[in-house]
Amino acid sequence: MRNDEPLSSETVAMISLAAGIAANHPAMGQCQLERLRGAGVPEGQIAAVIEIARHIRDEAAEKLDFAFDQKAGGGEAAVATAPDAAGESCGCTPTPSGQSCC
């Protein structure tokens, strides 16, 4: 693909769906789901996008909570709930089913 070549509508819908889920957007990606299904994107691929986006969202919330606890003086409790450092080089850990989010 050349740099000036537009993304396919399916790719844009997957990116938009993932971003909406990760950002807790109130529309919940319903439009993108319809577009992906209408384009014949396999349900397994859609499920993978959803799983990865939820994982990134949840991991971000966990890290924000940890940082807040540290600033609030959580001490021992904050250390006990520290996010796993595995995968720090890429910024995320695999999803529960093993999907990579990097």
C-alpha cells in the first residue's frame, strides 16, 4: 500500500470500532458493527477487535487507577495492585485469550 492510498472502509470501521470501545464512546460502535457485518467481515475478526479494544481500555484504566493510588498515598495497597510490568516495552500485555495488542 502506498502512503497516499486510502484505507479500505472495513479497515476504517475496525479502527473506529476499536477506538470507540477503548475510549468508552457512548455510541458503542454500533454503526461500525453494522458496517463490518454488511461488508462480510468474519465474526471472529470482529470479536478479536472487540477483545483487543476492551483489553486496552481496561489496562489503561488499571494503570490510571494505580497512578492515582500512588499519588493519593496508597502505599502498600497500591503496590499490591500494581499493573503487571510484563509487556511494558510495547505498552500492553496479551488479552486473556492470547491476542496481541501490539
